[in-house]
Amino acid sequence: LLLRDCRRNASFAGLRGEAAFVSEPQFNKAPATLPVLRLVGEDCRLVPGAELPCSLDTILSMYKTMVRVSVVDQVMNSLQRQGRISFYMTGTGEEAAQVGTAACLGERDVIWAQYRELGTFMHRGFSIQQVVDQCLSRASEPGKGRQMPVHYCDASIGMQAITSPLGTQIPQAVGAGYAFRVGGEPRCGVAYFGDGAASEGDFAVALNFAA
């Protein structure tokens, strides 16, 4: 009944089941209608013609990271609400976007994240102990307890430090990517950001630089 109500009230053709579904990515410069990539149907099975992009072990690993991130978020957010730490930002509902994209990147690719991308850190090996150390401002963590909570950093896994100002990481990632290209290095700079950062001037500058 809930699914039927959603379909009846939906404005997106994909939710109504009326979209042009495809099982493989299609890249067209000016399509009349945008196809919707779908690998799994409503019966939780692969749709005809679809293939998993990776092994089941890899998918299970990603799922475990997503669950781990969700639990850490709940605990740390609770500590913030109790006043034990000053600041915390959860990534609730964004776990798949973080972990899925991180899983596609190479080990030498460098990431500039923002507050909510704990999933990218943890999928690359950032531990729960490191999360707690940073959020509780322990002197033994890389920032030496001088950064605000959720401002993680671990250069050993290609994760640059999170900073408070919105959008500053976007031109940094583009600059690094350009340097990799000039140096002939087979890796890229990656930036994560939200709609708030997209309203900053750094976003437009980065797009121009990337072009």
C-alpha cells in the first residue's frame, strides 16, 4: 500500500515506474529523456541484463562500513548532545554515497572531504579509535587536539584534513588533480561537498579551474 501511494503521488517517473530504465550506464550528450540506471528491482533481485560491478565480498565490506559509520554517528552525536564534545555532524542517509564512491577510487587518489564524509575515511581504514581520539581532542591524534571535533585527517590513507570554512577544499582538490595531470601521475584529486559549499565562490572558481 505504501509503495502504491508513493507511486501515485510521485513527480519522478522513476518512482512511478514509468521511466526508461537501463541496466548499463548510458552517456548521451542531449537525450530526449534521461534513462534511470537500475540494477536491483523491487523484488531485491538483479534486473535482467544487470551485473554487479564488483564481487559479493566487496559489497559486504562496503555494507559493513556503512553500518559501522551509522553506529559511530549515533554514539558520537549522543555525546555531543550530552555536552561531552562541542561539535558533531552525522552523515545519516549519505552512507552509501560516501562508501560507494570511496570504494571506486584508487589507493593513490587523494580526497578532500567535508564534515559528513566519515564513510570515506572509514572505508579507507580510519579506525573508530581515531574517530574518538579526534573528537575528544586527544593530544596523540594528528591534529594534536587543536582542531574542532569531526575535523579528521590521515595523510597515510590519502585523506586531507577537514576544515571549518565551507568550500575551501574544492579548489584544493582541483589544483592537486591538475598537478597530477601535469606530472603524468595516474591518480586524481577528489572533493566532497554539499549544497552550502556550492553556494560559495570557491565552488565557481574550482569549476573554472577544472575546465
